[in-house]
Amino acid sequence: MKSTNRMTVAAYQAGDRIQVRSDVTTPMPMPGDIGTVREVVPCYGDNTVGYNVQIDGDSRASRVWFFLQHQLLPFPARRAAVKEAS
């Protein structure tokens, strides 16, 4: 990845609904792939943006999962993809 001095612009804000991409793996199984952004986290070393996300249906309601911007899609992603194909 080419390094630049420019920071990637955050695509999502706190409160936005997201979907975790299906190709993302985590150290432990996630309770689902849909959630809500709780916090935007600038990742200056990688010139990207990360997000603390609360996943719907998580038995530990206070737990957040960290994802980089390229690992997320806007929700409802499936419906948006269908509209683009039309």
C-alpha cells in the first residue's frame, strides 16, 4: 500500500448502520454481521480510519469490535448492490 500524508476520510459516523464484509475473519466468531458504529478511530500509521462497532445480537451488550474502513459496507448493503445492478 502506498503511503501518503493524506488521511482517508471517514465514510461512516457514530450511529451509522453497517455490515461487516463476508470475507472478514475475526479471532472469535462474531454474533452477526450487522451493527452500529459507536466510535470513529483515526489510524494515522496506516492513513486510514477504523471503527468501533457494536454488533447486533451480541450477548455482551457493552462489547465493541474494531474494523478498518475497507472491512465494512453500508447497511443495507445487499439491497444497495441489487439497485446498482439494475
